[in-house]
Amino acid sequence: MPRFLTMVRIDEQNGPTEDSGPQFDERMGALFEEITKAGVMVETAGLAPTSEGTRITWSGGKLSYTDGPFTESKEVIGGYSITRCANKAEAVEWAKRFVELHPEQWDVTVEVREIVED
């Protein structure tokens, strides 16, 4: 069964300032429990802010390093999941359910891509 990477994109500079509340945490916990029991979830995690990251660039035969935060980036990867699904449609459905749990005043984008297996 193919694996899919879902990248959660957020605007780190203009993210929500209010607490999401206990109902959000409960709904998210229930979804994670469901997706785990279904045997779909392989791994998931949030990521540290870009202020704690480093970008390594290879250009013109030279390496360069840039420490965060990466203010030129409007959207950054704030978290990810790896799922094992029957097909892309199933992976997209799980990702859709994840996004719909967020408060409507939040801006969250997810990108679902199949992991190429050799």
C-alpha cells in the first residue's frame, strides 16, 4: 500500500493568537485515534519554529547556510504526517478531515504527496 506525506503549511508570522480551546484538542485527538485504529497513520508531528531551523543551499557549486527565522517565507511547513492509504483519494480524505477540524478563522493548507517507493 502506498505511503503519503501530508505537509501542513502555516503562516508562521501571522498565525492565530487565540487559544484553540479544549474542544479543538478533543476533536483532533479523536481523529488521530480513529486514523491510528484504521491502520493508516504511520507517523505525525509538529515542527519547531523556523527561528530554530537552518536552511542549507547548494548553488553554483557552493554551500551556504541560513539560520532562521525565514522571514521571506509567507508559508512554512509547521507539521507533517505520513500515512499508508489505499490510494491518493483516501489520503486526501484524511487530510480534508484534519483541515476541517481547525477553527474557521485559522488559515491552514495541507499538501498531500505520494512517497516514491523504489
